[in-house]
Amino acid sequence: MARRATKIVATLGPASSDPQLLEQMIRAGVNVVRLNFSHGKAQDHIDRARLVREAAQRAGREVAIMADLQGPKIRVGKFADGKVQLAPGAKFVLDASRAEPGDIHGVGLDYKELPRDVKPGDVLLLNDGLIVLTVDAVHGEQVRTTVKLGGELSNNKGINKQGGGLTAPALTAKDMEDIRTAMSFRADYVAVSFPKNATDMEMARQLCNVAASDQRHKPALIAKIERAEAIPNLEAILLASDGIMVARGDLAVEVGNAAVPALQKKMIRLARQHDRVVITATQMMESMITNPVPTRAEVSDVANAVLDGTDAVMLSAETAAGKYPLETVVEMANICAEAEMAEDVQLDADFTGKTFQRIDQSIAMGALFTAYHLGCKAIVALTESGSTALWMSRHRIHIPIYALTQRLDTQRRMALYRNVRPLLMDHAADRDTALQDAEAHLKRRGIVATGDIYAITCGEPMGAPGGTNMLKICRAA
């Protein structure tokens, strides 16, 4: 398998819940497994998390688990026949007070606040923008609309407002329960749906930290950027999170399809600038839900995200419900590896005019610079918190970064960092023994051989988070 810097996030679902298949997927290149809390009960997720941990153990590699919260249910209710066919020009009523099932004339709402969030002239997009309604009037609990773009509308399809502006809070009572469930199995990442501002992310962090306090666990938080309101607040949201997800589905419906590619590039650039991770998601290999090979456009899409510098590319229905979950992972891994071979390394330009306030950050940058110009075989970071490896991973370099940590949660979290291979290793109390152990560890795994030059960073005294203060260039004995 080709060496690959970009990580793969795969969603677990009925198509990928077989233990043997999941193990094969992890061997083929899955680094992070996403549990989608929009489906299933608490016990299902607890069982699936155990399944992931067992499969990873059999595959001999650690993967991170991401709990993806459902967020607010901004959806229509159910129909008497499960669906209706809406014709352009027809009148259709979205009624928050309606209890009986919907029909051709109207339907109830899961999202009861809609009549307060819209006014005449607003455009509503249903089912990912496939149905378009124009608001004519709001009468009490009824939103009266005209169908602009018709088609089939079925049970519980999503509602977006063009340009954004729905007031639904990012965290619901269900999300708060789900956070408790996710912390019970120590999820490494929690993805927050529909945050509008930094406060949404700060609240999610508080809830996660409280729910995991008895386990002394702190998950990393990913903000899913999928609301128009999130765009002006992007930097603040980013700084309140550990990473972002470019959630192109809902975002495209709110801001328009054409605006998304440039936004994706901007988000990846900003995340790298602010030392945060970034996942590019939605429809990356969509056709492989039913086909054994991707389209040329999908290959291009994945490759472009890689060339832009995304940490990870994500699979949703492709691995959760598709016919070819394993083949999709294999294809995606190959596309990533191929795209990375064409990348430019501009390390010198990256550091021009840069000043570093922190010693550990300066050491990380020094290691990259030296390893690049010396042609080192590997860069090794002995790390407690993983931050040295994160800083190194923000810059493109065609030298693998091996992060050696004694903490399992740090190892799992680093599974998402681009070009970082996290390994578990007990650090000795004194520096010289730790450095010898690290070299022996690398030689055992075939990472370096006698005579190879590598760069290693660590901190003295050993084991203090944020204490990296030493860079050493070694020749393997």
C-alpha cells in the first residue's frame, strides 16, 4: 500500500458493521470511524464503538472514533402515503400545528419554530434543495407556499432557508444525551452539527468535559460548517474548536452550490493557518454507493481536496449503506496517495516572516526545516499531548512524521492529523534511554535502518505536556 499522508474518515452503518469487513476497511486505510448519531439508539452506538475498537486491535492499528451529533431536526413531518408528488405552481402548506399525516396540500413540521423564522418572499429548500418553495404568507402556525421547483417529497426530509436564518439551537436535548453516550465509550472526536458561532462550540465543549470528567477524558471538537450564518463567524468558530468539517451538503443548499468550492479552499487554508484540523465531506465518492468505480469528477474532487491540504476526506453513505464499502476505501486511499505525489513543498516560504512565541512550536518548525534540507528518512516527535505533531503536520513535507506517545487517547486523536503516524511507546524517565528506546522502536518497525538519518524532538523533563524543548539529529546505529 502506498504511503499516504491524507487520512480517511469512514461512516459506520449497516453496510460496514460486519467485524471482518470492518477490519479489512481499517487495514485498507480507514483512520477515523464516524458514528452518525442521527440514526440508531444509544446502545447501538455503544456496541458499534466496541466493534471498532476490537476490529482495530485485530488489524494492529489504532483508529479514532468520531461521534457525529444529529443537531436540530429542521424537517417536515410524515405523509399518509410516505410521500407526495409536488407540481410546480401548486400551493403547499407547512403547518406546525398539524398532527395528522401530510398529503398533497400540506404537511406537519418536526421544526415547530418555522412560522416565526420566515416571512413572505423567503425561499425554502427541501430535501437538499431538490424541492423549492416560495413563502406567500404566514398565518399563525401555517407557512403557506407556492411550489417553485417540484418533485417527490417524502417523510422527514430536511428544510433549509436560502441565505440562512433559521433560529434552531445547535445543541438539542437529544444531543446532550448523545454526548453522555459518546463519553461513556470515550469518543476521541465529537462533531457538532449546525453551529452558528463560537458560543455553540464552547457550550458543546463544556457539556463534553462534564460528561467525561469521571473518565478524565477530554474529546476533541469538530465544528461542522453547514449554515450560512457560520461563514462570517468562521474564524471565531475555528478558534473555539479543534477542527472543522467542510459539510458541503447543507452548506451548498444555504449559500448555493457555486459558492462552495471557493469556501472549501478558504476553510482548509484557515484551518491550517490556525493549527486546526480539517475534514472535507459530503458526496466525495457518491456514485460508489451503487457502482464499483468512482466517476472521473469524484476522483478530481478528492484529489483537489488533498492538493488544498485537507487533513482528511470523509465517506458517508458510501461506507454506511453502499454496496462497495471496502472498494471505496481502497479507491480513495489510492487517489490520495497519487495526488500527494504531485504536491509542491514550500517550507522555506512557509517560514518567511514567521515568528514563534513558544519554544515547543519553534522546535517543531526547526525539526521540519532541518529534516527537509538534510533529507532525513523520518521526523520523530516524542509527545504527551500531540501538539508538536499537530504543528509539524500543518506544513507540507514529503517526510513521514512519527509521533511516539505513551497516552492511548493522544495516539487515537493524532489518527486524524495529516502525515502523522501515531505510535504507542512507553517513554523512559530519562532522556537518553527514551531516545534509545525510540530508535529501537523505529528499527523494529522497519521505519529506519542502520545509517539512516532522522530528526527527533522531545522535552526535558520527560512527560510534561507542552514541554518540547530539544531537537536532535541522529544517525541510526
